[in-house]
Amino acid sequence: MAVYVLHFSEPIGESQTGDEEYIPHARHYVGYTCDMDRRIKEHRRGSGGHLCRVAKERGVTIEIAHVWVGAGRGFERYLKRVYKNTPKICPLCSPDGEERAVSVWEGYKRKRGQDAKGSG
Ligand SMILES: [Zn+2]
């Protein structure tokens, strides 16, 4: 299992009004997979997620910004909830993104460990 962040070479967003108004944060995609190799190939082919299809159509490059090996769906949801502004945890966008990406995972595991206390 792994949770990953993809970084697009150009921001991608939905055209809300039919003109060039894009959702500004759509430069990243947070996902979850059991098979990272297969999943990234799917993304680069343009399948597996609407944003990735749009990226493919526009010729936008998809890069893997970070992979948390061993992380699962709970962490994916946590990332989406806490880090709506994903550039913070993207090493390609933020100079300390890598460090923050590691520490957010450590923090999550610690919190989950505390929540599990008393259950065994
Ligand atoms: Zn980025």
C-alpha cells in the first residue's frame, strides 16, 4: 500500500464558466494504491482520475512528488483534509516540502498510535 502525490507541470482545473477560470490548487493529485508502478502508468496514459485525463489531453507532464510507502486510505483522507494546500508537502513546489511530507506522516502515525492506546 502507498499514498502518493502527483505534481503536474502546469496547473489543471475545471473551467467553471466556460472561459479560462481554473481551480488554482489543481496542480496536485493525492491518491492511494496497492501497486504504485501500475498506478503511475495508468495516470500517464490518462486513465485513473479525471485530472490525469485532462493532463494527458493538454500534454501536461505528471511527476511523482512524494510516495508514502505503507500508508493507507486513512492517511490519504487525512492528507486531503489537513493539507488542502498540497504545494506545502510537494518537494517540487516547496523547498521544505520533502521534510514536511515526512513529518506529516510521522505525526499521523503518532496520532494513530495514541488513538489505538487502550485497545490492546
Ligand atoms: Zn508540486
